[in-house]
Amino acid sequence: MLVLLAGCRRGAFPEYPANYREFAYVTNGAANTVTVLDLVYLRQDKVLQVGQSPSGIAVNPVRNEVYIANAGSGTVTVINTELNRIEATIGVQRGPYSIAVDHDGKRAYTANSGSNSISVIDLDTRRQIAVVGAGEKPGVVVVAPDNRAVVVTNRESGSVSVYAVSTEPSAPPLKLRSTWGNCPEATDAVIIKDSTKVFVTCSANRQVMAVWLAADPNEWRGKQDPSLQRDAFLTMLDVGETPMQITLKPDGFELFVSNFDSNTISEISGWTNEVSNTFPIGTHPVHGVIGKDNTSFWVSNFGADMLSLYSIDDGKRVNSVRTGTAPDALAFSNDEHLLLAANSKSGDVAVIRTAGRNGQPELFTMLPAGAQPNAIGVKAFNVK
């Protein structure tokens, strides 16, 4: 566990123990590199040469490792975060667009858009152990919190694939369980905290698809109602034009959708499967992150070169901060005193203080990245 930070005054930077380390890893899609940013000293630490067209990143929750999906070279790069060096390169299939790590930190999954497949990676042996078919142009892969299911969005076929996960030696590690169509340009997916539902943005038809995920037959929910042991289509929800990313509140049951072409966000209840409201947020909202307080929702406005801060409790935008050109991916520092925004056209990262000198958010500095930064992962740990 991380040592608690001491001496953090309002508007001041936190004081860290001597053995505390925290780094942000930024994939630069047009430079074939990953930029490592030191979040303790707020400076660039290293630039690592990875595979071609890195497009996805995943942070291991257990090990001090980060994984990069290199879409152009069909590989995954393993980065040792204690030394900030490349430890291994794992071959997968063509065009791995995104990567996800399970919650035990033992397996990774890549959505291979160039081969219409999903690769399963054993992170102990650092090798691909299985490949299963997907729909056309799979894009985003997510793992259920209970590790029982993997969900993949298939952009070109407009579908969602649900896979069963097994760790039994005699069973395949990943097996297709169900597929749901009629979701044109399926883009992003989020599984709610209790692993019962997945919500998927259908970017071409202004909707979000909700699917029930099969309950474990050995657990209370599955025993009470055998019909819940099967995946099931729930509903289609109308949101704004070109829904892109879905952001889940840390408490796990409320979601927000960024509607790129209507300049709005839509709020969805994960309990009732209903859209509660849609709000204006700024020009071309793309990515979002929600603070641990469950009320501060930050959105990158790709078309306005700024971030918007939306108060969930108040139901309105309450602040904005300028960034570089075309902000896209977002990530908090571990204690959320910093917010990082990858500026895809200016090739840098905006470092935002979420509570500046006057208690309001402010741009603190810009750190160099590389050409077309497109994803950020943050890893914090204590060295021995």
C-alpha cells in the first residue's frame, strides 16, 4: 500500500516520502514511442522506443508494469515501471488497438482490429496463450470486475462480443458466450461495479446499448433466478449525436457519455437503465474522468482546446481550463491533485492542478510528449 501523503496544505503540492515514485506513460501514436513523465518532480523522465503506432495502454494493478498495444507492429511492449525500461515484447495478432489487464494482474487481453480477433496473454510467461475470433474491427476490450467476463466492441460489424473467462487448465482461457448486433460503430464499453451489466456506445446511431452479463450459477443471484445465468439484451438508450466514451463513477452505478457532435454529455443510471438527463459541456467532448469524490467530472473538449469541469451534484458545468491543441486522453495522478491531458495535435501534455492556489483548477505546466499522444497510464508505488 502507498504511504499516506503528509503535509498537504490547501493549494500546495503534496510532500512525498523519499521512496515514493509516480510516473505517467504517454503513448505517441505517430512517433512509435512512449514518453515517461515523472509526476513527483513534474518533468520528462525518459522516451522509450516501442512498436509501431502505439494506441493502447494498460497498467497492472498488482505488478509494477505497464503494457503498450502497438497497432502497427502486432506486438505488446512490457515496461518495468521501477526502472522505466522495456522488459519484453510479446507478439500478438495484427492491429492490436487496445489492451486490458484482469484485476488479478495475471492476464492481458488485446482487441486485434487487423485480424478480427482477441489475444489472451499470460503475464507470468509473457506470451500469447490463446486467440479467439471477434467481430469486424474489434476496438475496445474490457474485463469485468469479477474476472468472469471479457467484453469487446466490434466497430465495423456494429456488434458487441461477450466472452467467458476460465482459469481451469482443461478449459480454453476465453470462449465466446454471446454476440449482440444492431450497435452501429460500437466504440466504447463500460462494465458496472457489480459485473452485472455492460453499456456500449453505438456512435453511428446516437444510442447506448445495455446488456445483462450472466450471473455466476454458484452465487446468490444466479441461484435465485436461473434465467439470470444467461447474457441478455436489455435496452437501447437515446443519447446525443456520436456518443464516444463512457465514464463510470467510482461508486460504480452511474455513467456519463460524451456526445462528440452534439457537444453534450448524457447521464445514465446503471440501476434503472435510463438516461436521466443530457447537458451541454463544450465543443466536441471526447474523454472523461470522475474524481473519487463522485461529483467532479472532467471532460476533454477536443474542438475547444480546453477541459470542462462538470459538477454532478449541481448538474452543470462549473469551470474550464485551457490546454494544448485538441486534448484527448485524460488521467489523474494517484491522489488526484493533478490531472493530465494528452494534446493530440500539439504533441504535449497539459498538467492541471485540480485545486490551485485559490482553490480553483488551473493549468500548471505543459510537458513534452511526442507526435499524436493518444493514451495515458499512471503508476504509483513505493520502492523498497
